[in-house]
Amino acid sequence: MQHATSATLSTCRQEDVDAYLQSGPSTRHAIRTFMVFARRHRLSPRLEVPYRTPRSRPAITQEQRTAWIGEMLVGTSESLPYRTAGMLLLLLAQPRVKVAALRVDAVRDSTAGMTIDLGRPPTPLPEPFAGLVRAHLNSRPNLATGNEQSPWMFPSTSAGRYLHPQTVMIRLRDLGINLQGARNRALDELVTELPPSVVADALGYSHAIAFAHQQAAGGAWARCVGRQAVAPRAAPPYTI
């Protein structure tokens, strides 16, 4: 690395790195991966490049999230399929691309309760949300001739395909839901209740994303190294 002071990778100091980061665009933080590599291979002294924190991070309030959950459960502002998709976003922080591609066999309903496969282990669905999902599965739309055996939880009007994620996005946005803000709030709430690694495994997120949300939410969970650091394992709670 070289900047205005002509310091090289082997001779630069922390103040050189700080000056380089502060004197240019935020994209300069991308050197962090290289600096970690250089330090591990003893090509440079110990130099720190912090993670870049975005200046703005959309997130709705918990009160707004609670109100939208109530609307999805019992409201009449949207049809049942999109209310179900909205609940998967608001309650379980599922992105629209993953929601649209969910299969019917991801849901298991028994006398012991309902679960859905989003990660590992399967995530339990509490009532009354389980009732909403059950009602949707019993009356899925777009099952006309030739599409009766569709495996998709949200089948498209085109036989053999699932609903386009863009359609889900447009319908929920038209209601006034900030999709990214709702997903961020849902994850923030979940990772303040359980270790981020547990939430990540159950909901299909990477541990890095879950811990980033834990830090943003100011949670008290310490970072765990490996899955064995969490015992016992449990599905995430539902903070409504």
C-alpha cells in the first residue's frame, strides 16, 4: 500500500492507514481483507482497518412492526397470500426472494404444532400465525388446470413456477411497508432475545449478518465461536 507519504506495506504505520481511509471515498475500506491477509502472512505490521458502518440503516420501529403484524393477521388491506408473505417478512425476517420460492413441503403441521424449514433446526410457527399459514395452504391461488400439484407455497399464474419476488415486493410496498426496514427490525429484535448464531441457523442467515444485527441493536450476547458455543439450541422467539 502506498499513499501521499510514500509509506510501503512493510513500513507504514497505523496513522498512515487512518490517513488513507479518511482522505478518500468509503470504498477504501475494501482494503480490509487485503490487510488481514498481509498481517497473517507477516507482510506488514499489525494494522487495523475497521469495518465500515453505513451512515444510514433503514429500520422501522418495533411499534410499527407490531402494527403491521396485526394488519397481516386480521386486516383486510391485502389478500391472504400477500398477508402470509408479509408475516414471513415481519415475524421471521425472510427476504422476498426466499419467501416467493418457499415450497409447500417446507411446512410441517401436526398435533405437536407447525414448523417451517428456513434453516436448521426447523422454526416453530406460533398461533395465530400458524392458522394464517394453514388457511393460505388450504386455499392457494393459481391452481388452475395443469397446476393443481404445484409444489410452491406461492404458485404463479404460469404453471410450474412460483410467484415472482418482484410481485411480492410491489404488493407489500404498495401497502406502505418498508421491506428492508421491516426485515432489519425483525432481525434486530430476534438477536436481542437469543444468541445470534442460533437465530442465524434457524432462519437461514449467515452468522456474520446475525452478529452485525446484534451489534446494531446493542444486544448483550457475546460472540460465540462455533456452533458448540451455544447450548442448548432453540428456535428464535417471536417478539410481537
